[in-house]
Amino acid sequence: MNPRGLKSLSLLLALCFLCLFIAEINAHSEPVQWPVNGHWYDAIGGSFTWIQAFLDARSRSYQDLPGHLATLTSQEENDFVWQTFQAYNHWLGGFQVRWAKKVDKGWRWITREQWLFTNWGSGEPNDSKPPEDGDKNALQFWTEEP
């Protein structure tokens, strides 16, 4: 790819609509923008496997920007999403490559951003759940209900 194409791709990624999937919550009337990075976020209701959420996100767009599962690459971004949506069971755009030999290795973002930030819960990742359409190797923003 030529430098101009890389610049265009970088701009597209910087402006890319990040679609955040949350089980059993109503979507906001419009996506919400985080001013720090300019990305857009939305909460889509329903019960999805990670694969279903991934495909549904790709089928969506906002302001002519393509959708994808959210990637949370910093504590600040993580906090913004939690404070904005305050919901459970968020499917995120993180997955583990199948050939990873350890549960905490081989994780990637669907956007190819560097995997530098993790916010694992206590005892996670643990592979304790049997896989359902690859869900065992997919990232979920999860917390116990209050």
C-alpha cells in the first residue's frame, strides 16, 4: 500500500465507528462519540454469540463509517464505555488465536491495533466455559449484575 493509502486507512481507522454489543439492553437512539479518540460507540440489544455479534457489527454503519466490535485499548476508554452504557455482557473485538498454548497469550484486536491494555477480571482468562461458536476465545466486557 502506498503512503497515501496508508494515510487514508489510518484516518478511516481513527474515525471508525465502533459498535459495542451488549446483551439485553436497548440501544441508544444514536451512537455516542468519545471525544478523546473520535470513535463512536453503540449498545445493541439482543443475545448474540461472539460470531453473531461480529457479523452484525460489520453489517452496520454510522455517518458512512463501517461498524465493528469495540476495541478498548486503554483504561480511560474502558471507563468511558462502562460509564456510558453501564450494562453487562459486552462482546468486544478481541479474540485469541487458535494456536495459542496459554490462556493469556495470543490475544488480538479485530482492528489490528496493538494488544497492550488488558483489564482481566480476577482469575481471567481461564477457559472454564465450553466453547460456543468460538466464544471461549473471544473477549467479553462482563461484570456481575448488581
